[in-house]
Amino acid sequence: MHSPLNYGRGVHFIKANVMDVKHKYLFLEGIDAGITLQVDSLFLESLPYIFSHWPYEIVSETKRDLFARMELKDNGRFYFTSPFIDSQDSYRDALNAICALVAELAWQRLREDPSLLCIHGSAADFAGRLVVFPATRKAGKSTLSVAMAAAGIRMFTDDFLPISVEDDGIIRGVSSGVSPRLRLPLPDQIGETAKAFMAQRPLLSNKQYTYVKPLASENGHFGEAMPLGGFVFLERSDGATAEITEISTADALKTLIYQNFSRAGNAGDILAMLEFVATNLPCYLLKYDEAEPAIALLGRHFASWDSPLPQYHPRAKLTNEAEHGAIPFIRHEDVSRGQFTHAEGVQVVSTDGKRFLTGRNGQSIHYLNEGAALIWQILSEPTSVEEAVEILLAAFPEQAQTQVEQDVLRCFKDFGNNGLLHKIEPATLNSAVG
């Protein structure tokens, strides 16, 4: 059996050995339910290098709950199934299969503990607080993560960060314990320090990815918590000089909403916490190209913290939430007739002139552009599509009537389809028969 590991260079996975399939069960610390494994030895040998700081056990028998299954079939592909996955996905090698397994474990952690909020992004320890780097496409968060580890900055995660609120009201990020993963080929911008760092660490690779196994002191261990200090949104472009600038609360909140993948909790609670952190923690934009100058800039900027940690207190539950559970979701597909107003239980957050809503089903968050926010304001009183058009034409006579009619009807339909509207039913008059 060839080892899938090497130091200083990635080694492609050899072809899966379907004659070496073992039936096991995988359980990770902090998650009650486990995963059925019917995989080869190579798959099993890879796990310590993925879950480098997340304790787990592999057993041959169990009576505990199981939530997913990974199976190596005769065609040499790995198949991953779960009641929470719409279709059965298959993967050509163990590393791609493990990537899918890691993602599903993040979801399972949230399903078992709905109190957690989870941000898609990386996080690192700067002077005793976590700086979070929310994921944005091709911004280089994982590359920057490994480069930060190489620079002596302790990483908490490079992909997903569970967030919890403790009894003291302090919001803390919780380490995932998973090794950082880089896309291949490595960009030159990662820097020579990071390349030297990787040359001294075990790498586990295929043609798409490489996992870098950090030392014990270089990464947070599973479940380790640290207060959130701030957010840095990344924008990488060729030739850019590293600079860090403040961004608005609304822009930060919008990105955090998109990068949040908590779905088990109530959307009102999620939005309230995200608004709190976007308002009370510093939020910056880092423009950069090369990793090393960017990290030096971050080190200077977050060398110390002057302000005390803000304390968050969750919103009180609505009466109908507390006594009767979630408010029923009622979709209004036909909004062309009748009057409508705001549905009960919709939470509204306004910041920097931008507005966000939560759906009545407690599972959705909506961003309103300027036009939608104005129509939502009109709907504070019972209003029909025709009445909303009339109000807007009176306020903006320069707008074409046809365009206003189309915009209003589309917005009413969006609100109705998302359960955000309450239809005003006409009063029924009872006539006495004499």
C-alpha cells in the first residue's frame, strides 16, 4: 500500500482499491450521529491529515445514529449519500469524496445545534481575538490562510466558522479542527515563506486540491472558542498594493448574510446577530495581490485591540413564536387582486439606508433594493397593486407608467411568494331576512 502523503509536494491519489473495502463507522467529537464507511485503506489513512485537530474514532460496530454513508463501489468511484442530500453524488478519488464529507459534517453540526450560526470563511487569531475573512469568489482566503500560518499567525479555520453566543454575551468563533485546503495550481502570490512552510508539512493532494497538515500549535483545536474581533472582506487583483479601508455596515451585513449558511435557526435570530456584529465590530476591505505584504499590513493593523468586547443579548421571541411555534407560512401567489400589508412576524433591519427582511417561516432573509424598500414602506398600510402604482406615479411623475406597473407587480409577487404579505379579507355582511 502506497502512502498518500509526502512532505513538500503533493502526491496524487493512486486508484482506489475495490478489493480492499472495509466496513467501518466514523464518529467525530461534537457530533452525535456518525457516518457509515465502506471504503479502502487509503481513504482511512487519509483522515488524520484532514481532521488534524478534530478528534474522531473509527469503529467496526455501533448502535448509535448514522446520518450519511460513504461507499466505494466496484466501478472505483466513491458514492456519498445522506437524507439531507437531494441526489447521490459520486467522486473519482478519496480526496474529492472527503471534501464532500467535510462539507456535510459542517451542516450536520448545525443541524444538531441550531443555536450555532456559521460563516463561510476563514478566521485567524490576532492578539487574542479572531479576525474573520468571509468567503468571496477568487479572493484567495485559503491561500491567505496558509500564508498566515506560515507567518506564525494561528489559524482557526480556512473554510467555515461556527459562531456561538456565551452566557456572558460575548460572541465567539469556534474552531473547526480541519486542515486548510488549497486549490491547485498554487498561485505565485502565496509567497516564498508559505512555500517553505509547505515544504515542511505533510501534504495530501490530487489534481484539484491539496490539504496542508498544520502542527498542533498552528491551528485551533476542535471546539476551541475565541472572541470575534472584526471582519476583513478580501478583494484580490493583479498588481494591487495592499491597503485596508473601512466599509459600511450595510455592505458588511449584506455579505455576511450571503456567507452565512445557518438554516436550522430562526432567520430573525440570525439576522439580529449578523446585524449586531456588523454594527459593533470593525469591518474592513483588504485590497491586495501578494500574500506577504497583505499579512504584514494585517499584523500591524490588528496588533492590539483598543475597544472592549461588545455583549450581545438575543432578541426576545415573539408571543406567537413562544406559544404556538413558528408562524404559518402562507404563500400569496395571486397578488393582482385585493389589498395586502406586511405579514405578521416579519423582522425588519435597516442600516445605512438599506433594508433587510426575514421571512415568516423563519428560514429566509431578504435584501431590499431601493425600489423594493419603497414598496415595502407603502405596504405598511393595506394596499393593492393598483394603489401602489398610483402612489409611485404621483411621487415620481417622470417615470413611465408601464415600467412602474411592471416593477410593482414583480415586487408584490416576490413578497407574496416568500410569505411576506398578509391579504386583507373583505368584511362579510350578514343580511337579516325579514
